[in-house]
Amino acid sequence: MQIFDLQKSRSFSPDKLKKNNLAETDRFFCDLYCLEPGQEQKPHLHDASDKIYIVMEGRGSFRIGAEEREVGRDQGVLAPAGMEHGVRNISNERLTLLVFMAPKP
Amino acid sequence: MQIFDLQKSRSFSPDKLKKNNLAETDRFFCDLYCLEPGQEQKPHLHDASDKIYIVMEGRGSFRIGAEEREVGRDQGVLAPAGMEHGVRNISNERLTLLVFMAPKP
């Protein structure tokens, strides 16, 4: 049985957002994104894949299309295929995001 | 922007496991499963969809194929397509699971 552990996978980099893979199949991936204050995932888009971000720790400023919103712990955001999306850690605390994307790009 | 809230979606039923949808697209769904003590999702399988369970609260006894394991908060389990999978709340506390599945069955 494939069991993964979010606390053990929680790992930051001083240089940039760190993506820690939790699980992956041919159909999707599930990552834990760890962002130090000031780090970001620049807005980008996927033509045919949907993504979900769920905030596990901290607060993030999410951009989906033209809209930007701050989202905190236990909240999630949907980034539909074809829409530009990104996230910035504008807080002074660490930001941890559970990220699910299907199909894999 | 579609934002969802895990705490607001956290809802139990005295009768059986309650599935609360958080987000859904043509490609996947993301639910919050809420299980009172004693409740379960009976083992079943999907031929062409993979599922992930992540324990947000409590402890669950997961079965994947022939294997059964107890898994706690901040841990997750992969249920690959074609493998029988289920979960039981054998504890005295509530069990809350984040569930991703793609593609939708």
C-alpha cells in the first residue's frame, strides 16, 4: 500500500518554491508546494489540465485569470484548464499548499 | 474565482458516510468525506480512475487490494485504478478525508 506523509514531505528551499511530490499516477499528480515568505509560482496556464490548490498552512495570494484573492488555511482554489493561475506568499509566515492536477500536463 | 472552504463543507450524517463536494470539473472531483465512528466506505473499485485519500482529522483503517492499514492525520493513501479500496472509521473520533479522483468515473 502506498502511504505518503505530508509532514515528512514538507520541505522548503531558500531559493524558490519547492514542489514535493506526494503521489503520482498516469492520470494525475498530487504535490505539496512549500513557499517561504516572498516566494511565488508565477502565473501560467495548462490547456487541458485542471488544478486544485488547498492551503494547509499560512496564507497565499492567488491569481486565477484576472482576479487576485488572498486565501488561508483550510481553503482551496480551483484553477480550470485554459485559465492563467499563480500564487504568491505575501505573508511573513511559511505557506504550504496541497496541489492536485489532472491529467498530468 | 472558485474558492471552497473545508471547515464550512465539513458535515456528518448519523446514517452513513457523508460525501461533501468541494470542487468538480470534467476531469476530476475533490470531496470531503466525513465519517462518524463506525461508518465506512465499503471496498469497491474503478477500472480507469485513480483516487487519493488524505486524512485531515482522525484515523482511518484503509484497505487497498488485500492489504489493510491504519492511517492518521496528515497522511494519505493512493488507490490505483483496478484495485479494490475502502475505508472504515474504527476509532472513537470523527474521521475527515480529503478525496481526489480522476478521471471522474
